[in-house]
Amino acid sequence: MIIFLDLPHIEVEGVEVAEEIRLSLRTTSPAAACPSCGTVSSRIQSRYTRKLRDLPSIGQPILLILHVRRFFCKKSTCAQKIFVERLPDLCHPYGQRTKRLQEALCQLGLSMGGQAGADVGSEHGINGSRDTILRLVHRSELPARSEPHVIGLDDWAWKRRMRYGTLICDLERGLPIDLLPDRTVETVSAWLEKHPTIDTISRDGSSEYASAIKKGAPQAREVSDRWHLVKNLAGCVSVLLASCLAQLRRAEVVAAASVEQVEHLSSEPLRYQRTRAVRHAQQARQAERQARYEQVTALQKQGMKSAEVAAMVGMNERTVRHWQERGDIPYSSPRKPRSSPLDLYKAYLLERWHQGCRSGAQLERELRAKGYKGSQKAIYYCLARLGLFVNAPAKRSSASSQPKPLLALSVPQATWLFFRKEEDLKAEQRENLLQLRQASPDAGNGLSVGQSISAHGTRAQRRTA
């Protein structure tokens, strides 16, 4: 059953049902009024056909084929000599959709937006593009405004960190009222002066809004909105917890310092020990971080924002905010060398070298048999660090079948050992020997520190070579 409105002076001539429902309509009024001068005329000039889209019925779209007439205007002074009869209850002049279809599309646009309204409408047989829906929304008449009593002020970004505007909402009706081009005191206070009925204003912590309210609406009561209350509370709690956590960690470190020192000495004989150069570099880095933190704190006390402080100091803005929330700077610990699979075989390498094994290939085969799966280059690098230089295997060429000795180290590794200070090298070799003897008492008993250092030679001798 097709449901159609009972419109005056419109008669249904026929119905066709296929992919869509087509209704043939014609007008039956004997006369029509001129839209320009209002003169009623019954002289018909011609007839033509209009096609209108209507709301779907029983899940199928409806197309109205309307036969309308043109009339001669009887008034000789009227500029419009010929006019078309109007159908104000059915459609607008020059419209391609009925009024009720346009209202349905407008409601979809107001509730869901352009693209979402077009998608939902197509699923229910209401055809209309995104641009059509937005155009109908722009043409729709806004409801009558009443003077607001409770409003909310908040900023929004035209361009983030560069230009901001002000959004004003009626919190009683839950609707936006106005958009201001900026958030200055003069603009906001001028708008508030035009609305003296406002008695409560919800705002954020901006000092500009506070000054604008005192200037433009001194009778209004200022409150903080729920979102900013939760945000400020979370920020205060995070700062408090960060400071408490730092104090608890310091107390735990002080209380367990002696116990941890004993445990490390007993359970980790191969722990990392910093040299004098590493300690000096660490102290310099920490002093630099402390000076920068004091500079950041001083600038923030002057009222500068995090972005301005970061630009002036030359740091990341996120790091500045992290230091501000933490209340201090995190301690930068020295970088520790990464563990190597060869750490388990240092004692064995020292023992084999002391027994007279100078073949790198033989040592590599023995380590492979024990389960070592690292690279050949790492073996020779470890031997060089221990002061044990061996013969590296050479590639056989067609010109000569005799193996040629190759350097056990690559150019960067050899350069690194060449420019080491002699006292640092001796200290490192002495430390390695003591650690290996603790791990394996029988390993390296016949090798002294002086013999290990003599494998390198003095700094001047190595330069001459």
C-alpha cells in the first residue's frame, strides 16, 4: 500500500512499480496566482513535466512525475509575463526533492554530519550526497536563541601554538553559542558585556579568561570545569608521587648500600669497573645536566612556558615537561660494555696461550667444539684485549701456496689499541688477569702482567713500527 499525502488540487493519475515506484500527478486548480504581483490568472500558456524525489515507501524509492502548467499574467504592468503555478505544500520552486525529503536529509546532517548522513540515508533509501546534505543544513533556520545564563569558555586552535580562538557554549542546553576569532581579553570581555544575563561561567586556568570575566562580567561566578579539575589533580598527584618515589629510592639505596656492595663482590667478580677517564666524563655530563636543570627551573619561575624554555635552552619540550613533573633530573649512569659470548672462555684462552698455542685457527676450532657460536673476528678481538696475539689464518692464492700471516685485528680495532694510554692499558690487563685468576685459579699462573704488556710494546715502539 502506497501512502501519499492528501494535497489539495493534486490528483494521482497512475502508479508504476518496478525498481522504483513512479507516481504520475497533475494539478486540478482552475487558476493560479502570479508570484510577482499576486494577480490570479486562468489563461494557460503551456504544460511541462517536473520530476521530484520523495521519501521511500515499503523500502523502495519514490519518483513523482508532476504535470504542471504555465499561465499568462493578466496585469499588463507586471514584469513577469508568464509564470508557473506554485505548489507550496509539496516542494520549493526549482526544487528536485519534496519538502519532507529535504527535512529528513537536513535532520540526518544535523545529527550525524554530511558523509555519515549520506551513508545512513542510502541504506534506508533516502538518496542524497554529502554536499546536498551540508547545503540543506546551511540553509536551515536556526532555532530562536534565548539569553544564556550558564556558559563555558574554552580555546580552540586555528593553528596550534600559533593562533587560537574562543568557543562559547550554553551549558544548560548543551549547544555552542558563538566562535570568537581570538582569546584576548578585549574580544572576550566585549562579548560578555553584550550578554548581561550570564551568572555562571566555566573556564580553564587561563589568566586571560579570568581578566576578561572580571572586566566584562563581574557579576558572574567563575568555576572550573570537570575536565580541567581532573587534569590538574592528576598532574599534582603525579608530581607528588614522583618526588616521593625519588626519596624512597634514595633511602633504599642508602640503607642497602653495604649489603649490595658485599653481594656484588661475592657474586660478581667480573663486574664492570670504571676507569679514571670514564669517571671524569660521567661527572662532567652529570654536572652539565645539573646546570641545565637549574637554568630550566629559573626560566620556569620567571613565568615562561615549556615551549619557550625548550627553545631557549635547546632541549626537547617533552624533556622539559618531564623534568618539571619529576621535580629533579634522572641520574645518568655510565654506559656499561655489552656482554660477549667469549666471556665464558677467557680463562680457557689464557690457559691455552700459556701452554704455547699460538695458532688462531686451532683456538677457534677448540672453542667451536666447546659450543662457541660467535664470529671469528670476535675471537681475535678478545685475544687482543687480553694481550694474547696469535697468528691468523691466511687465504691461499693461486700465485703462492704458502699461507701468509695476516693481522689479527681490523684497522679500527688496531687503531683503538694503538692510541690507548699505556697506564690505562696496564691497568686493564692487570684487571683482566686478576679476574681470570679468580674465575680459574690454574689459568694464567705462569703469565705475568709485564709479559702481557710486553706483547703490546710501548707506545713509542708501536708508533715507530
